[in-house]
Amino acid sequence: MKRFKFHVSNKSRLRFFFIIFCLLLLLGFNMFFRPGIAKELGEENKEKYVEIYIKPGDTLWDLARKFGNSNKDVRKIVFEICEINHLDTLNIYPGQMIKIPTQ
């Protein structure tokens, strides 16, 4: 039985590619198995929100104060509400469902 013999003409090139391969392999393991990867992939990064049906007299400002994070500026919460719900204006209507971030 013949044995396959691998001949390397440039050993330094082989070492270089082996090192690059190992670094890429380590980088791949680091990306997929490090702690917190679920957050980066979006499982924990999803915005937590509460869904509210608008009643007569409700305003975005009142809802932001009532349901939003009390540590944030109300203006920022109203802006986030508009972004999440794709609102072009601050006008909301009774019966409309909107999402309010709670984080």
C-alpha cells in the first residue's frame, strides 16, 4: 500500500497559513460561544414594551410618563414611541394600539 506523502516547499508559508487558520477558528468560536451572544443576536436585545389601546383624552406625553421608564427624559420616551410605532406625528386616536417601551 502506498502512503501519501505531503511535500511542502515553503515551510514558513505553511506556518503562516496554519496560524491564520487557528486565529480565524478561535475568532469563530469566540463569536458564537462567548457570554452575551444571545443579546447581540437580538434575543435579549428586543425592546420590552407594553401595548396600549388609546382612550379618548390620551396623549403620548401622558402615556410616556405613565408607562415609560421613570429614569429617562419624557421627550426621549415620546420619540421612541413614535419610532417603534412608525408615527409621523404626535396625533393618536381612540382605539389605536401603540407600543410603549418599558426599559
